Amino acid sequence: MSSRLRTALLCTLAFLASFAVVITPASAAVYPHIGHGFGSAIEGPAPYQPQKRCAPYVRPGTKQLGTLLVNTYPKTVWYSTRPCDGSVSEHFDGRAIDWMVAAHVAWQRADAHDFLTWLLATDRYGHEFAMARRLGVMYVIFNNRMWGSWNNTWVDYNGCTAPKMQAPKYANACHRTHIHISLDWHGAMAETSFWTGHV
């Protein structure tokens, strides 16, 4: 090959390389660690058990779930109880978590996506939303929508998907700043198979 042809070929390759798109692999999904295996037995969907008394201290299963979240996603924090104000919320009896991951922050949204994917996935035995059942999760609220164990469906939360509700002043009320997780009593007391290894 002549030097002139070699030079032309190298210039052409350099020109084409300038248009190349560098593709980087997407970050691998991160899921919570499970300390033991599961058999085919599993709890049914958690029943809705609303707060009925004022007892705002964190239940053991609530604390263990919050700890699991921050151990899995280390740059995040969680909160649980609040002073009772006469309304109904599992925050008032220690069965709810607000995990602070914001929908508008890319890395926090990615953490939220990974966790919710894991929580609501069908397991190898065909059990829908298996980890939610094993943890005793009654419902989850995030980014304008709520998932309930009673229908395994994401629906609008309190009109939060409406255009007028996208204003920043509604971000917290519409759970765009955090994921709310409410547990039934078995989950809150760490009596479910996720923690005990048996149903």
C-alpha cells in the first residue's frame, strides 16, 4: 500500500471515528440482600389495617425494613413516627416509613425504581408482588401514585397526576420527595417470612 493511500485511509478512519457514539453500560440494578432462601409457601397479600390508636414508636419490622433500605442504598435516609394529630396514618402507630428518595433526582429515582421493581416482582414460584407479601406491605405511595396490596395496581394518589398538582408546593404531599411504605401488623412486628424464613 502506497504511503499516499495509507494516509488517506487513516484520515478517513479518523473522520469516521469522530462520529462514533460511545455506549457505556447502564448501571446494574441494586436490590436488597436476603439472608436466607424461600420455599414455595408465601403469605397472602397484606390486608388493609388502618391505624386505630396513638402509639408513635417504631415497630421492630418497620425499623428492620428502614435499616435494609439504607444499607442497600447508603446515601439515603428514612423516617417513621410522627406525633398523632387526629387523622389516620400508620406513622402514628409505628408501621410506616418515609424513605427519602426524590423522583426529580436521577440517582434517587434510580434507587426507587430498583427497590420497587424488587418489591413488586413475581418470584420463581409465580407469586405476584412476592417481596411485598413477604414483608407485609399494605401500600406504597410514590411520585403521584399509590400501589395497594388489594389490587396490585398503581393508581392516582389524591389527584396528584393532575397538571395543577405538579407545582413544587405539592411535591411532598404527592410523594415526589419520598416513598411512603405502610406495613400490616405482622410486617411491622417482623413476624413475616422475609424476616423469619417461614410463613
